[in-house]
Amino acid sequence: MFKKTFSEKGTFKALHAAQHWLTENGYSYGPTCVMHPAPVLKGDFIIAKWRNLTKTEIKALDGWFDGALREGPVTVILKVAPDHSTTSASTALSISKIASDTYQLL
């Protein structure tokens, strides 16, 4: 498990820093949702809010972020530490399927 905390001061500064870091490291993230974390997937995906994901989709996520989104800190939690290699074909296929199913939920 990999954790990275963003503690930038100012309204939404920590949230924006976490989102920027995720994007720079090749991750997509879903929208924030009251009482739930925001979902994270490696790659370029559109992801539904956490509350709209199935248990299977949640298990397939690469991680999530949560915290005091307005004033910080915000913590990104990934199942595996980020690297810059490509995902395997089977992982990419299953994530693609989940993402396309999730897109239909929107």
C-alpha cells in the first residue's frame, strides 16, 4: 500500500495538489462524493462517484483519495506504488471494461 499526503494550505490547495500529482503520474480520478473517497484508476478513464460504483468496480480500483478536501490534508492511497511502466494487457482490458460499464452509469 502506498500513501501520499498533501498538506498545502489554502482553500482546495491540497485537493488540487493531489489531483495534479495523480494526473502527472498517469492516474484518473472520479469526482468527490460526500461521505466517500474519490476513486482512482491508472490510465485515462472517466470514473463515476464512489457511491455509484459496484463492489466489483471498487475492488478493481487502483486506489482512492480522501481527507479534508476544502482545507487539507488530502491523502492519496494506492494499492501499488506508482511506476512509469505500462499496465499488463489483461489488467488494461479488465479496467477498460469496468470504465466502460461505469460510463454507462453516468
